[in-house]
Amino acid sequence: MAETPLTETSPPPPEPAPGTPEWLMPFVTKATWRVVFIVLIVLAALWAMRQAADLVIIVVVACFLALAMVPGVNYFVTRFGWSRGAATGLIFLGVIVVLLGLTVLLIPAIVDMSGKLAQDLPRWLDEAQSRGLPVAKAGNADKTMLQDVENWLKTNGGSKVLHYAGSTVGIVFKFFTVMMFTFLIAAGEPSLRRTIQKRLSPENQRRFVGAWDTAISQTGGYFYSRLLLMLITGSCTLIVMELIGVPIVYSVPLAFFGAFFVEFIPVVGSYIGIAIPVLVTLAEKGVVPAIILLAWAIVYQQIHDYVLSPRISSRTMTINAGVAFGSALLGGALAGPIGALFAMPTAGMVTVFLQQYLPAYPVAYVSAHDKAADKQSRKPKRRRGRSKSAAESDDSSG
């Protein structure tokens, strides 16, 4: 009887653990690869933004400048029937003329002041000591050191300033690149907005257009109100500097240069805008005119903060003071002076979009502190002194 050959059989596949769905492992695998892919895309985008940091900053600055120009462009288009290109070009022409005028006035003042700062320091020390201030006289060693500083400034001052600020060609290229992006965005704002709208649902389009229009009006209002305040601050500073005898070659550029810092650079801008004209006045006219200008600047800063700025900026973007301060610090930490300059408009735009897209509900519950404060505010104020009839009634009752 023939024996049947034995055949080797493969072991059966392992059964999944009890309670584990069959779809779990494919889902985990697919989700893991998606997470890896998203992380790689984010890292690649961050690397590209780091490599093109200058271009990113240029585009961001151009976007904010364009948003600030759009209300003016819309005014010329609707009021006079101009094309958007012509209206944008007119605004550009005015901005460039003002910037070139201030630059032409500011450069000679800086070059001339670099020598006078070192030359007049011994005179300042002697004048301060004659008025009883606890300062020492400038000795021969001090005068020799100051002379060396003056000679170095006269020989290398201009080249060093240009070296630290960047080459002239690079600065001009960046300036015109920003202007080109700004012109294109401001002139083509309606087509850009409609392109974004086409990718949204009708309900989201309504929210987006409302937030877009509000952001443009508030951003433009912010810049235009700051420009008006800059004009007022610069004009008042110019008048005071002329009254105390500062030459006009210094007073005109420094007054508006300081006003720019006061209005557009949050927190530290006020100190820089006051310090620069005071230092120039100290170098040019002496201690007493500098003290007069400093005292006037301190008084005007109070008028500016509590009278002028609230009234002029009342219809522009409303931001909590803490949010404005924090955004300025964050913008300065992320992008330096440019970040600090555009921090408040950015915070305002983010606030506008959050108001449009986040749900808002009426306040249903009031805290005990608010109730007590409201009750206290409704109480009639007591007079400090009692009336004569009340005093007589007290005497008669006594």
C-alpha cells in the first residue's frame, strides 16, 4: 500500500487582537504619513521664508501701505472719476516729494552736527559749571580726546553711517521695490478682493467683505490721523525751535523727523522724538534753550495724549491700551523697528476679522463688582459743606 507524501502547510495568519477594529491600522498609518507630510511642508515654508526674509518684509510693508492708501484712492475715484492708477500715482508723487524734501534737508544737518557735537562739549561743561551744576571742567586730555573724535567724525563719519545703514544702492532698490508692490496692490485692490471672494461661500463672502472694508477704513484712518498729528506736532515743534533761535536748516527736518517718531513708533517713539531736537538744540544754542524746548515738549506731550490724539483718532481703530503696548513689543521683537511701526495696524486688523468671524452674545450675567460700581455711580454726590438752613435746623433741634 503506497504512502501518501506529507505536504508542508503555512501557518495561518495571526488573528487581530480582540476588540481592535480592522480599519484601525490602515487609518493610523495614513494619519501618520499625513502628519509627517504636513510637518515637512511647514518646515520647508519656514525655511523658504527665512531665506527670503527681506522679500517677506517688503511684501508685508507694501500691503500695509497699500491698505493705508486705498481710502485716498477710492476718494479720488468716486469724487473726480479718476482711474485707480492715476489716483495711486498722484498719492505716490506727493509721498515721494515729501520724503525727498526731508532727506535733502536732513543730510546736511547731520553732517554739520557731527562736528559741532564734539566741538561744543567743552563749552557745555564750562557753562554748566558756571551755573552751579556738579560737573568737572574739560581738561587738556579731554580736549585732546574730543579733538580726535571730531577729526574721526569729519574723516569717517559719513562713510560709517552709510556702512551701518547699508549701501545706498541696496536702500534705493528696497525702497522702489516696496513702492512698486504698494502701487500694484493699491491700484488692483478690487480685483484682488474679488479673487479672494470667488473662493468663499456667499455667507463667508459677506463676512469677508465686511471685515475687509472695516480693516481698510480703520487702517487708512489710522495712518491719515497719524499723519495729521505728525503735521501738527512737527509744526508746533518747528515754531518753538525757531523762537529759541535754532537755525532753520536744523529745525525743519528735525521737527518733522521727531514728530514721525512720536506718532508712528509706539512707546519709545515719544522719547526719541523729544530727545533728538533737544540734543541738537543743546549743541547749537546751549543749555537754556534746550531746557526750554524740553519743558515745552513735556507739556505738549500731555496735551497731545489727552486732548489732540483722542479727538483726532476717535473714529479710527480702537485698540485696548494693553493690546497696543503688547503688539508693539511683539512687533519690535519679531521684525525690529518695522515690526513696531506696523504693530498697531496689524492688531487692529486682527481685531476686526475676529469680530466678524467669532460669535458674539449679549452679556447674561453681571459680576458683583460691576453691580456695586454701577450702584455707586448712580448715587447722588454729597456736598462737602452743609447748607445754612440745615445747620440752623440742627441747632434748633439741639
